[in-house]
Amino acid sequence: MRSTNRSLLILRAKPPSYWDVLGAHLPLALICGAVLVLSVAFPLERLPLRACTFLHLTGYPCPFCGFTRAFWALGHGEWGYGPADCPLAVPAYGLLLLAFAWNAVPLALGITIRRGRLLHFWPHRVRWAVVFVALLFVTNWAYRLAMGLK
């Protein structure tokens, strides 16, 4: 028996098999959960990270510099350092938490959750979302350059 909520935002269904739930939610739950656990469990100094090649070649940070340090600061509860070092990391960390919850809760409840009509990414929405995210990264990069952060 299949029960479905006809909402515009979220569609919830009880699939015939738990394997359907695992296939739909386990991969992203594992990826998001691994990043969250790493940001809390391991100190930044113990991670095998390479220095930024862009920074090494130009002397300026790349648009992605600072995300790792900010994620680890947020994971360790240093909420003042994360936004000061990389402001875009705070909403990215929040979206990571939401993506983890979006995929972990259905695994626990044995249901599948899908986006409703209003949350689907139609081609015109994808273009605007890409432009918006690119502008966020450029703004974050400009902030880091203006503050002299490396």
C-alpha cells in the first residue's frame, strides 16, 4: 500500500521495500554525514590537506580558500571565526546540515521524501541558481581579498 502526500513542497511516500529508501537517501546521507563528522571529530592540523595551488602561484587566495578552516571552526563551535574567515561557509554549513537531515530522517522512518512541484529545479531556475551561487562566490572572494585573508 502506498500513501502519498500531494503537497506542493514535499512528497512523502512509504515505498514497498526498504531498499528503495536506502537507494534514495543513503548516498547523500553518508556524504553529508562524513563531512559533518570530520569537521567535528578531527583537528584541522591532522587532515592531509595540500596548500592551495592558486594561492601558491599568484599569492592571492582562490574563491574556495577558507572553506575548510571555516567548516572546522563551525564544527568545533567557534562561530565567531567561521564567518570572519569565510562568510559563505556559514550558509553552506547550514545547507549541509539540512541535506543530512533531509536524508537521515527518511532512513530512520523508512519513508522516501522528494521535492514537490515548487522545489523542482526547472531549466530556467537552474540558470538563475547558478548565476546566484557564482555571485555569492565572487562576493565571498572579494571580501577575502579586501580583508587580506589567505
